[in-house]
Amino acid sequence: MQWLVAPVVAGTLAAAGLIIFNPLTDAGAGKKADTGAPQRTVRNVIFINGDGVGAAHREAARLFYAGPRGTLMMDSFPVSGRLTTSPDDPAKIVTDSAAGASAWATGVATYNGAVSVDPAGNPLPALGAEAKKAGRATGLVTTAQVTDATPAAFFANAKDRAAQDDIARQYLERSKPDVILGGGEDWWLPAGKPGAHRDKPAEDPAEGSRGTKGDLITKAKADGYQYVTNAAGLAAVKPGKVLGLFANQELFQQKPEGQGDVYRPPVTLADMTRTALTGLAADPDGFFLLVEEEAVDEFAHSDNGTRVLQAMGELEKAVAVAKAFAANHPDTLVVVTGDHETGGLAIEDYADGDGPFPVKGTGLKFWIDWTTKGHTGQSVPVTAYGPSAERFNGQHPNTYVHEVLRPLLVN
């Protein structure tokens, strides 16, 4: 894989702040051509998971960041639909992230905790690994551990999502993504051997190296990966494969609200996405990139409206990076969805729950209420931009994602 010399999206995004779609000034908005002509070839696929993001999460973010007459970038895409999320689990009707992502990556519904294995535990071909074998560049970007359920489902197989050190091993030995950016250094090093991020940090003394597969960072370097651990290192990456692990575990602290909950990633999801696109775009055969904002799910598990809105804003910035890239590369399909809904989020106009939160551009306020600290069985929105986007019209099971994407990536 070769890397571009010039930035892919130079001049298209502000260094900070959200890019909010405005139907009055975006001349391309709503035009049929934006969905992509059916005959246009898809060279690149950017698949974005807002972990735990349901329709109400998007609406709360819209009110907060864009106001009652505004539209988020992720909702400005010309094609929208819904995905159901039921797993194939003998004990649960509500999915977890592993089963949800496995449905996308394999086209097979499976049990909670499964990473691209069928309900009997048999490994299935995973879409990211298949795209790599077909000659495309591949990458994953997440604010979770790079070996967490969603990225793992596209590039590994495991009967139990907890086997994160073995998932890391599979990345290096089997699926070999070109770009790996996120958290989770603990799973790449054996216990007692801290890396760039010290064991037992003050913010979470439970963190520390815990792998059982040897020193996988040294192995990655031997395999030709540049290893970077902070924002300066990310900014200085050279042409070639990149492994970036920017924290022991997630790139945030999901402690209970007001008790150490922090969303201040050492590198932003938008910057990781931009770096990944800059590298992957040089491959003449195209690429597949998975992008995930994990913090929405984690903070919704704590019914933490403040941090959920913060994470939604960072997801929106990453979507803006992807949209800007696709606008300049019309052979690129961008899909934004969620693996499930978390928290049973409801928007209310009276003081009963988290808040108040301001409605942008007005003197109004809203509150966020919750029905659970777990996942729900709600269907989730999916929006798409680029060639073949029209396939995502209507309501479909989550396995339908695989039905659409696999023929575009594996041929």
C-alpha cells in the first residue's frame, strides 16, 4: 500500500467544530446524483458505526448541535433506511455489539458474544479479511480497543469476544489490515510488560498489560508496521502500514457520571479517520475502512447524557471527514449506522432526567431520559451516500449490510 503525499481532504474541513449540513447552502443536497448512478463502480467503502446510536441519539445531537431547523451531516445523506438488530441467541432477543457487528461482517445472525462465528461456533468469512484477500487495502479506526467486538468482527473469528489478545494475533497473522488505529495496548503485550501507556494509571488502576500471545507490538514492527502511540506520532506517519494504540483500553474513561467520567481522547476519531483515508486511498484496487465511535454506547450504559452528546459530536466530525473524502472521490460509498440502541434514550421538554441541554439557536432546552442502562431491541437508522447508496432504502435486517457490501468489495 502506498500513501498519498497531499492530504486527502485539505481545505475541506475546519480544524475544529462540527460541519452541519445546511439545505439552503449545500447546492448538492438532495440531488439524485448524490446517491450514485447504478452503473457507477464502487472502489472504496467507508462503514461507520456509532456504537449504541439509535434514532433518538441522532435527534438529541441534532437539537444540540444544529438546532430545530438544522440537520446533522450524518442525516443529510440522500438515502436513509432502518436496520433491525435481533441476534440468533437462545437466551436473548436484544443484541450485543459482537453479534450485531458479526451480522454485518458475515451476513449470518449469531449469538451474543460471538465474533464472526455461526451459532454453533464455526468460523465464518469476515468481510474485512475477505476484502484484503481480494486485493483491497483495509483499515479500522475506533475509540474502543482495536480488538473490541466491532472491529474484531470484520477481521477475526472468536467464540468469545473477550479473547482480545488472540484477536490481535489474528490481525497480524491472518487478516493483516493496513491501518489499525484506536486503543487497547494492554492486549498486545504480556502481563508485567507495560508499553507506551503505563500499567495501573491513576485514572484507572485496573488497566495494565494482560496479553497471553507474546509481545505482539514487537511482532507488528517486525511485520513492517509503524507503531505510534500519541497525536504527534500519528501526525508524522510515513508511507506504509500503521499500528496506532493510544491508550491501555478505550480512549476515554466510562466511570459513573460525575465520578471520573472523561471523554478527552488523546487523538480524535476525525484525525484517525483522516489519517487512515490518506493512506488507504493510494491503493489502486480501492479500500475498505471501518470507523467506530464507541463512547456513545459506553456512556449511554451509564445514562450519561452529557458525555453521549459529546461523543455524538465527535462521531459527526468523523462523518464529515468521510463525506468530504467521498465528495472528492465519487467511487466511494459511505454508510453510517449503529449496531444497536443503548439506554432507551428519550427526549423530553421537562425536568425529568439529564439536562437541561440547550437547543442550538433558540432559548429552548431539552432533557434526556432513559429507560435502561442496557441495550434495547429498537431498529436503528442507516444513512448512505455514494454509488449503491440507494440499496439502503427501506427496512432490512442487519445481515442485509453484508448482502450489499460483499459484492462491492469481494470480486
